[in-house]
Amino acid sequence: MENVLRLQSDGIDARAASHGGTVTRVDGPDGWCEFTEYMLYPGVLLQFNDVHIQTINESSEAGELLELNYCADGLYECEFKRGGYARVAGGIFAACGMDRAKSLSRFPTGFYKGVSVVIDAKRAQKYMDAAHPELMIDISDLPGRMCPAGTCFVARAEGALRQLFDQIMNPPECVRGAYYRVKLLELLMLLTMWQPGGAVGGTYLARDRMEQLRLVRDHLTMELDREITLEELSRTHGMCETQLKRDFKRVYGISPAAYRRAYRMEQAARILRDTDKSVTEVAMQVGYLNPSKFSHAFRAEMGVPPAEYRKRSDCLERQARNETVWSGQNAPGAL
């Protein structure tokens, strides 16, 4: 089981991480990404994704695995080789059978932070039956339950599932490895009982329509300081308004207006993290003349007001600088 985002790149650096993990860093022309993997049980891989890049060309091949993704922050769009797209934003949980090989992963805001769990259901079930029969974990049919007929399940993570992923993203440093193993057992137990509903299935449209919708999406990410109407999109891209709204939502899961609003907030979050611009300046840069309306929209999308988001981001950055992810002294085989 290799890392979830299989990359086509020359600038790859792999090294040992603390607590038994492996860190893979990839440097590209427009940024970098870092993946930290933990093989916690036979057939169960945990991977943390820290992405600061716009696109990743995939080299994944189809396989009998189930991939679970939880987005903590940022925006992730995935294109499949057989057609279809999946979109994951902050707080969203997605499940996809890896029989749907990826061709391209996009990160429109140039930033993504999340966690992936890859499960070989048959192998993991065999191990759990032998090592933890008392837990009564039953995930043998999980790919079929979550992704019937090769579909993708995409929904907002809520309740116990959201809490569990948030805990995985924020482990106690001193017992990180053991903590991950316990939390993955909890996740497998939760998935044993969980019956997903309201899934957004795989979307398949004609290739030319897919290209049209991609151009619409790109249009929505331009000129954030002005309004773009549905009429303008329809006229520019040669689609009637009803058809444009319907097909766009089928592919991206939300309306064009909601997509542009979410993209604006993701860009605002990036500016807040990377610059010292005031909240008013950030609001104007993403098309809000009224700072109060901007703060309301930002909180609705990101969960906290802009000033609080910046404060938390600064705190996490300081913590990351102070934390030793790995050291030559602790790395296996270090001289």
C-alpha cells in the first residue's frame, strides 16, 4: 500500500518520521507537498497530507482498496481517469474505491491539509478477526456499502466521525504512534456500525461537457473583486442557465454561486495566513466592500471569524516550527 497521492515528480525526498512513520516531501515548480504515512495495521494505512501546491499529476492505478479522506482545511478536487470529479473542502468527508484511478488532483487555493485512510478491507478484516475478535469489527463489505457500483461518497463529517478525525489531526505528542492505533480501531468500529446516507455519487458526463464545466469553474475563480452573474457564465460558455446550474452541481456538489463564495473564502484564508493585510483589505481583495458582511461570510464557511482564524493559524505555525518532526538522532539507521 503506497502513499495515497502517487506522484509523478523528480523532486521527491523520503525520510523517517518520529513514532514509526515515513515522511515524503515533493518539491514542484509552484510549491511543495509533504505526506506522512503510518502503516498502523495490516491493510490499514494512515496518511497526513500537507499540500502547498496547485496541481499534482497522479500515477495511481486501479486497485481493490477503499480510500477515506477528511479535509481539515483548504480545497481538494480530484479528476478520475474514467471521467468524473470529486470535491472536498473543509469539514468534508469522502470515501472512494480505488478502482477509480485518479488522473489529476487540483488544489485551487494552493493549500490543503487533511488526513487519508486507505483500507484493504479483506486483509484488514483477517487481521482484526485474529488480533481483536472482542471488538467485533466487520469491514469486509465496507467498500460495497460506502461506494456501491464504483461511486464516491461525499458528505459533511458530523458527530462522532468529525470528532474522531479532529482527534486524529491533533494527537498528544508523547504517545502519537499508540494514539493513532487506538483511534484507527475506533474508526473501524464506527464504520462497522455506520450506514452512510445522502451520498453524492460519481458523476459522468460527456467529455466536452466536462471541459465546458471546467472552464466555468475556472471563470468562477477569476476577478474576485467583482460580481459574476449566472447570465454572464451562460453567455460566455454557451450553456443555458438551467443546464449550467444543474450540471455544475452534479460535478462539484454545489451551485456556481456557492463555489465562488467558497473559493473567495479559501483565498481570504490564504491571505490571512500568508500576509499581514488587515481584515478590511482582505475583504476588498476578495470582493467584499463591507467588512462586516465579509466576516459573516467567512465565519459561515470557515467556522471562525477572520481575526480568530489568523490567530489560530499563527499559533499552529509557531507550534510547527517548535516541533521536531524527525531528527537524525532518532531516525532508524542514522550515523
